[in-house]
Amino acid sequence: MIGAGWAGCAAAVELAGRGVHVTLLESARTLGGRARRVELDGHTLDNGQHILLGAYRATLKLLRKVGADHKQTLLTVPLQMRYAPGAGGMDFIAPRLPAPFHLLGALLRATGLAREDKLSLARFSTTARWMGWSFDTDCTVTELLHRFEQTARLTQLMWRPLCLAALNTPPERASANVFLAVLRDSLGAGRAASDMLVPKADLSALLPELAADYVRQHGGAVHAGASATTLLPQSSGGWRVQATGAALAAHWEQHFDAVVLACGAPHAATLLDAIDGATGKATEPTATTTLAARLRAFHYEAITTVYLQYGSSITLNVPFLALIDQPDNGHWGQFVFDRGQLDARQAGMLAVVISASGTAAAQGQLALAAAVATQLADVLRRPELAQPQWSRVITEKRATFACAPALDRPANVTGLPGLLLAGDYTAGDYPATLEGAVRSGVAAATEFLKHKK
């Protein structure tokens, strides 16, 4: 298993639980891939603030399997899109009623929306259900909203922020079918599926470290700080993997019956490129080089999280709020989370998320942190928020693939015996989310077990 992000961890647990001896290699010292813990200036933070949905069945099943305590590690709140009072937004929160009455109740009680906005939302839900939550021919989310005659205000306050949060791609270039798939499994499913789940534990502790313990308990090995450098097919079958890292022997290499490439698409492409070169097939395109080219063809979107530390008395009235981003006014933030309500040790810390953040990140860390602090002070009408005691900006430049319409995404099966792909970029209904990664990891493991002799 090459890569201990959430896809690699899911595949490793699935295989280890079925009696397969698993060796898990992760180039970073901290497990979790792009959803991991980081240590900065004595603060334990996440590489990016995440939120899950009750619809994430594969992720929740995996958490239970590795022994995570759902109530201790995730804060569960009903579906909501809440803005600061008086900030020109809305207040939309689903009551705990059976579906679809929870959405009807949220719509009837919502403030900040005109009658035409509410009718627009009701029309969207009804039409999407009738269509089976998909188009025969994919289009952009912007086109989807135009076809469903969504109002400008509802688009600004509901659909655009949901699209950015779920797909990390602006609506004007995001896939309508992927967006509809997420809505189908949340808004279009049972009430609990629409719940929002906010991690209270850091992301590495939430799953990857428990997954590593599970693999070890089932006879496997986990090597952090170990980077796979070479992947070669063997004439006798299976694969030879070479890796380097402080935790490994100087010339570490092992033979495996099968390999799951659960690293990022660029690293996977590099390993695939080397296969033909080592076997003398580099003079003309092959299935391996074609697959590598497909993996290199992805475009990426960044996600930025701005952490702001204030005095311990600073708190929000709810765990998180939506923000209206207006870059022309220096308002970049889209959601703000009260970390103190998730972990008492982080009292007074606010985390502001900016999806599809390439332009925002280009402002520079100091300027962006100052702009976000000013935005909070203005929107929340709390001048003291303009001067945090401490701030840090974390930008994951390749946080997700750009989720464009009709995107070419490879299957888990590579066509090479015993070599599989796992990652949130592989073919599937979901965008590059934790659930997408877990589903891909489980699918790769299932494919291996299907062909195991």
C-alpha cells in the first residue's frame, strides 16, 4: 500500500480485516495525506478545517471498524446554513423531523429568504428528485441553477457556498452531476444523512492513526516517513517496491503480490512512468504511459484555512457560521468555525475556510490573515476580532482536483495484474472528499479480493 491518506487507510483496513498481510508506506511523517494533523508554534491544528455529512456511510462505517467513538470525535448538528445576524445572510436550520419534513420545516422557518427564494428552493428539490438527481449530459452547476430557475439570492446564500464546500470548485466550472450526487445522498435521503459532522479530534487521530493500529493488530506493518521510489513488475508475478526513509533500511525493497497506489495522482503517475523505462518499453506509448498521462491531466484547486487565536473568552453563538465572500471588498472567508466548541483546549481559536482559494492565497499569508480578521470584525460586529493574538494561514495548493463536468477519472483497476489505484480522484459519484477517498480505498480492496487466488 503506497500512501496512507484516507483512501490508503481505508484499503489497508479492509484488506487487513480480511486476513491480508498489509504493508503501508507513507512518505510524510504524519499519517492522513491531505487531511492530517500539523503542529505549528505549539498549536495542534489540521491541514485544513473539514466537515463531514451523515451521508458519508463508508467513512462512518470505517470509523466504527477501527474503534472510533463517534460521539467523542464528531460534533453532530442538523443541516444548516446560518449567517451572522444582521450580516445580510439567512438563517436556515433543519428541525429534527423525519425526511422530507425536516427540509420543509427548515424552509418554512428560514429567515432572510423572500417568498420567491423559498419557492425556488422547493422547486429545485422537487425537480431534482423527479430527474433522479442527474442529467444525461453533464453541465456546470451554474447552468443547472439556471435551468432550475434559482433566484440570485438563493444562489448566493445557499447553492454557491454548498458547491464550493462540497466540490471545492466554483459553480461556473463545477460538475452539475457530481453536485447533484452529493445533494441526492444528503438532502434527498433520510434526515440523518443531511446532518453535518464536525471533527472534534484532529484529522490524523480521527482515522489514520486508528487505521494504522488496526493494520498492526492484524499482523501488518506501517512505515511513516517512507517514500516509494520504484515500482517494478516481476516476471514471476507481483511487484517489487523500493522505498527510502529514515525509518527504513538503507536499501529497502520488498516483493508484494499486489500494490495499491493510494498516493496522489502526480506521484502515482511518476511511479507508472518509470515502469516502462525499467522494462524497455519506453519507445512507444503503452497502457501504463497512457494511464500516467491521464493522472497528470488533472487540474487542481487550493483550499486555505486561516487560524486566528484570540483570548479564551472569544466564542461564536454556534459551532460554525457561513460568510459571504466578497473579494472586491477584501472579504475572502466563506465559513468560520469556533474551534473552542470542538476542543476546549483551543478556546478562543477561530478557523476560517476559503475553498477554491488560489486568488485568495496569492494575497500572501500576512495580508490574507489581516483581511480575514477584518472581515470577521465587520460581519460579526465585534471590533476586537480585527486584532488576533496569533494567526497562521495553511494553504493546500492541490487540495482537490478541479471537479469539472464530464471529467475523465480512472477506474481502480489499472489493467496491470496486481496493481490498483485508490484515491478521491478515481471514478465515482463523489467529488474529492473524505467520503470519496474512503469509497475508493474500499473499492480497490474489493477488486484485489475479487481476483485473489
